[in-house]
Amino acid sequence: MKKIEIRKPDDFHIHLRQGDLLRMTVPHCSAYYARAIVMPNTIPPVDSVSTMEEYRRQINKIDPGFEPLMTFKLLKNMAEDEIRSLKKAGAIAGKLYPAGATTNSADGITDWRDIAGLLKVMEEEGLILSIHGEDPSVFSLDREKAYIPEILEICRNFPDLRVVFEHLSSAEGVEAVKEGPDNLAGTITVHHLLLTLDDVIGGALNPHNFCKPVLKGPEDRKAIQDVVLEGNGKFFFGSDSAPHSSDKKLQGAAGAYTAPVTLLLLADFFDEKGKLDLLENFTSRFGAEFYGIPLNREKITLTEKSWTMPDKYGDVVPFFASKKINWTVKNQSINQESL
Ligand SMILES: [Zn+2]
């Protein structure tokens, strides 16, 4: 039975949601990850010290041992002082959503130049700028590509601002980060690493694999896989795990609930490619180094042992529902029936 012990990973992009969903997502995340960059597109959004502190309190109440890395949503009418206060209160990153790009983003930013003053303060304060890099005004499969010049211009205008191009989905996006300036990095999800658009529309429609940015073609997936297998330090793991109830999914909500299985699928991916030794850097080192936070000391052991993913957690159909998973982690509640 194959086994690997790695430094406990971090998830550099997750949607933990609120209420009942939060009670499900936090334990699923903390079973594998010591820390996670918690996205702020809640209702209402995390856009002030008080909303951020309240959200952190709710997360800590569920699992005091888990460390949420708090972010805020950049809004056009935000005061520069609020950014400074958010930093003082422990925020690590601000998220830029182009208006209308994804879930709860109608109040997003139409043109980043409208918030140039806020970006300047973020640069001064050493905050990370996290970007959903899609231009919602163009054809769906070209949205990421269309936003690349904007991201590069932000990097040029704010050379000391560290920028994360989130959930890369296209060969062009990967290339832009790879060849781009040192203050630019990118996160990669498990679903963009493993799937293509055919996993949504290639057979019967599978709404549970529908996410934003939309999954793309085989060449895009190959570019994502290649850069991960090169062990390039500008690319690190961010799940973008984003649960919706089955009802909402069937009404068209974008997002895959991957948290219960991301690390196990990553182990499987690297193992299949004969590069299991690269798993730790991708999940537990490169992201922390870019964010400038200490590496986790705790370890986690993954064992090659198969089990079957449940078809549902509560009212949420998870990623890889009812499928065989080849790896497991000791002492975790998600798949304990198989241990
Ligand atoms: Zn996201």
C-alpha cells in the first residue's frame, strides 16, 4: 500500500459559504488543510472589518483548530481607510470580481481603474490582490483570455502588489502567468486540472461540473497539467470549492463542491504521472511562499486505499459523487466508513 507524508497543505481559494453550508464546508476543508483563503462573496459581502470579524468568528466556532485566511471584496465605493483597517484586523487579500463574472458579483468592479486608489493602498499595506480574471462582456470561452491584458497592466502599474490570477482555465492564462512579471502568480483547481468542457456537455448535461471559469478544451487542460508537472513555483493549489444545493445547481448556479476530495484527487494525479514528490510543493509550499506566510509544521499522511465518494452531503452533490477514489487520509471523518 503506497503512502506519502507531506506538510499539511493550504487551500488558496475556497468558498465556505454561510449557515448550514458553513457547518459542512469547514470540517471538510480542515480535514485536509491547515489554512484556507476564504473568499468574501457572501451575502452580504465581506467588505468591512465588522463583516470580516463576524465571518471569522462563525468559522472559528465550527473548528477552532482551523485557520481561515480572511479576504475582503473590493467595492467601488470602499474607503481607502477601510482597507488599512482590514489589514490591521488581519485580512490577507482583497478580491476583485469583474461585475457579473460569477456568483454574487453583480456589485463587482467594471473597470479596475475605478479602484486604482484602493489598489495603491493594498500595495502599500502588503495585501495580496486576488482576481477572478474574466471579462464577462465577451464569449464565455474567451473571457479569461480577454482579461489577461488587464491583469498585466495592474501588475505593471503596481509593481509591489502581489497579484493572483485565480483558477486558471486556459492555455493563454497559464502562459501569461508563466511569462508574466514576478508579482504575478496563479491558482489551479482540481476540476480545471482534470476535466474539460466535455465533462459538462460532452454527454448528458452534467450541471455538477458547471463552474466559472467554464472548463475548456484538451489543450487548455494539457497546459495546466504541464505547468503543474514542471513544478513551477508561480502556480499553486486553490480549490475554488463552491457548494450549491442541488436545487440551485439545477437552476444554473456555477461551482463544484470539491473540498471533500481535492487532496486525494491531487495525490492520484501526481501518482499517475509518476510525480508524487511534487504534490507537497504544489499544495503546501508555493502558495505560502508567494503569500509570505510561514509553512505549516503539521504533517498529513495519504494512503493509497480506495473508497467510494457519497452521492450527496446533505443537499449538495459533491465532485466525483459515487465515484471510486483511490487515496485516503487517516483520521478524517469524510470517508471513515472505508477505514
Ligand atoms: Zn472562486
